[in-house]
Amino acid sequence: HGFGTRRFDEADLADLAEANGMRPVLLHQVHSADVLAVDDVLPDKTDGDALMTATAGLLLIIKTADCLPFFLVDAERRAVAAVHAGWRGTAARIAAAAVAALVARFGSDPASLIAALGPCIGPACYEVGGDVAASFGGIEAAAPYLAPIPGRPGRYLLDLPAANRLQLEAAGVEACRIHASGICTHCDPNLLSWRRDRRTDIRIYSFVGIRPSGDHPPARSESR
């Protein structure tokens, strides 16, 4: 698994997969709460925002440029999930949906899951409007992760990692098993930020999978 940098591109991703005897699996991300179980490579343009598998040899890939990428790992059942959580997916409770999907498909125990939250735009940089606040049920309901900006009516700072952490904990994932990078894509020049860079042609690639048994050595990658 790994969270990529701005210098880790599609060619590097392909090399990583090949070196580890794996096949990349990507989604056409649409800011939903849809979780797909996969045991083979998907057709092009398959819509969704989370992937899960218990099949060795599949490298699940999430693309971001400010949204939150995170992984769920069930070491007991040997199952993994990769999740793309922007504000829309977070408001639609994609973190809770991913845990529920692992439970339903693989019999995972939420308390045994490990969660790894990657770099995303941080709470000091992610300014949003009233429409976003409303999607979370309003400022009172979202107070733990949505803060009004003093002197700027109708403007708020959104903490994506905190919102998803709360969903994971409510779904049964133990707080001590949720690990967050704490890295802000908007502040770190080694990462990509749509709000800072305004580029639609490149993304950060984050990946997780079950490496097949054999002699494939873990490949070097420029990831965090």
C-alpha cells in the first residue's frame, strides 16, 4: 500500500503493479458512496468511489487532488478496501458504507479493521459554503468537523479526516486502529492540490492490495 506524491505518475504505478505481480484496478470516481467488490479488473468507466477485495494480485487504486484517500484492512479475513472521500462522498457516509460492505461481503469484524487515512486538504485550508454545510445536516449537526469562519457569514472550514474518522468509529472501528497522516495537500508542495494548482490533468495515486505469494519483491515507489 502507499499514498503517492506529485512525482508518482501512471507509469510508476504500472511499474509498481508489474514488479509485485499485480493488476491495477481503477474506478471512474463520481463522488458517490458506492462501494464495489472486485475479484477481477473492472471494465473501463465503472462508476464508484470505493473498491474492496479479498483476491490477491489486485492493486486497488484511488485518485485524489484534495479529497481524502483511505484504506481499510482486515488482516484476519485478508480483505482490503480503498476509498475516495470528498465532501460529497463524506456527506453520503461513504466511510460507514465501506465498513458495512466489508462486513456483508467478507464477514469482517469492524473492531478488527485497521484504517489508514492519507493526505488530503487540511481543516485550516478547506473553506466551504453553506451548501456544503447543509449537506451535512447543518452547522450544529456537523460541529465536530465543520467550523464557522469568524467574520465571514456562510463560510466554514471542513475537516475531512475528522468527519470520516467519526463515521468509522460509529461503524465500530476502534479509535486506536485509525491512523491519519495529518498531511495537507494544499500546504505540501510535494503533493497535488486542485485548489492550489487548478490542474485537472494529474492526480495523486494511492493504492492498496494483497500481494500474491511468490518471489515478487516489493517495488520502490515515491510514496508516503
